[in-house]
Amino acid sequence: MLYQFISKAKLPTAHGEFEIHVFENAEGQEHLMLTVGLPTNDDSIIPIVRIHSECLTGDAFSSLKCDCGPQLNAAMRAVQAHGCGAILYLRQEGRGIGLTNKIRAYALQDQGHDTLEANLLLGLPADARTYEMCKEMLDSVGVTKIALMTNNPNKIKELSEYGIDIIERIPLVVGVNKHNQGYLDTKSVKMGHLIDKQWTPTS
């Protein structure tokens, strides 16, 4: 077992009450999961799941350089509205390159490079995230079939390879603004994310 369940507790939020679960591996790396209505004994209900990688600047500081904060909040609202689902909050800051390197990449973006170019100029991968922990986290609440909130086809591919049955993909295009237009274009054009080209910046 790569990750083991450590503890859980109730977590009231602005979007409703969740249960928060913490998982840890032998090296002390931690990941979190927020759940509503799980486990469920009704096989006809497909949980909505969001795999969300930590983004301190977007999630905590409401940065407009990305869409991470709005995605997290939209996912929390969607899971609550559905009444059954989970948000796996993976501690993989900056697509897995870490906070310091993410800010270094931001500095290169300030000079005109896109997000992909910035990572490569720093000698870092475009995306260093992994998803092997997701199967164990979902197994802990009896989830094998999900409706996945994502625009990233790589998540669909990797989760499927780990044995998670993805019944439906739910697009998640929110938080669009003039500051992250280039970021979203890079995701779509260079990284293959499934982002509707018809979006219009909100500010």
C-alpha cells in the first residue's frame, strides 16, 4: 500500500459540510480527500469526483494567473449539489514541481514565456504529477465508478490505468479572466486540455 488512511473529521465550509480524510505514505507525504455521501450503498448513484492539485497562489490567495481557485470552489459546490462525491486534494504544487520552482516559472512568465516554456527553461518537466494514490483513496470510501470533473485527458488515461472506471467526463471551465487567457490557451494548444474555445474572459 502506497498511502494509508490516517484520520477523518467533519469539515464545515462555505459550500456545505464535508468529511475530510488524510492519507500518508511512508515518507510522510500527505494528501487529502473531501467527501459527501460516501460510502453509498446505491449503485445507481455515480459520485462526482475532482482530482485537484494543490495551488497555494490560486486556492488560498485567489491568484488570477490560473483557474485553480475557481475550479476548486466549483467542484466543492458541484459535489454538494449532487450529494455524493469526492475532491482529492493532492499535495503536488505547481504540477508537481513545488512552490519555489513555480514562482521561478512565474518570473519567466513575466518575461513573456508561457507556462510550458517556463518549466522547460528551468529544466523541469511540463507536468510532474502522478495519480497512483487516487485508487487507494477512492477505495477507502468504496468508490470504483466516477463522473470525473476535468479538462485534462491525461488524468482520464492515468486513472483508468489504475483501475478507476470513469463513466462520464464533466468539463470544468471557470474563473476565466484576462490574466489567465494565455495560460488557458497553452493548456489547450500545447498540452491537449479539453477547453472550450468559445469562453470569454469575465474581467
